[in-house]
Amino acid sequence: MKIFQKSILVLESHLDFNNHVNNLVYMQWALDISREHWLSEIGDEINEKYFWMVRTHHVEYRKQAFLDEEITIKTFVASYRGPFSDRIVKIYKEEDLLVQVKSNWCLIERVTQKLKRVPIEIQELFK
């Protein structure tokens, strides 16, 4: 499985009233890196034909992050089943796991707006 990652510096705009990263910001980071990973592996033809929609998120918050800390976000596709895919996003501060998000996504064909079994060609791009 291909792991995609990026780093983010915690800004004041990421903080909540307790002066740590807002839970919704972690979710936005999870969504953003998922999309970035998708776009990094597929071409225009696939992107014009399909898109993903979230079915569920399971989020486990473990530790907090604060202003000016560097955060590393990692993601990978864990599995496929028909039109569905499980993606894992892990958010770290150094070696400490702060948040883990397991999301179930469904692949949609743009023209029909219907679920589409994840083609092998797409699965191969994320192995």
C-alpha cells in the first residue's frame, strides 16, 4: 500500500477556544489529504469519470496539538469492497499519534451519478 504524507504547521486559525487544534480542523485535514492522495495518483481521464463520497468516519482523538507545532499527516487505502473503500488517515506530532480517522468512501460515476465498483486499474494505483 502506498502511504501519502504531508506536514502542516499549526497556525492560530487551527485552534479552538482551548488553544489546541480544533477537532473539525483534524477532520478537514483528513478530507484534504484524502483528496490530495487521490489526485496525486490518478490522471485527468479517471478524475473526469469518477469521484468519491464519504459514507462514514470513525475518529479517535488521542492527544492534542498546539500553536507552532509541526504535524505529519499520513494516509493510505486499506481495502476495497465493490464500490466501497476504507481509507486510514493518521495524524502525528513527531512519533505521537494524535488522531486516527477511518473513513468509508463510495466511488461514484460522474455521468450516471451511481455507485461504481472500484476498477482494478484504480485499485492498482494505490497498492
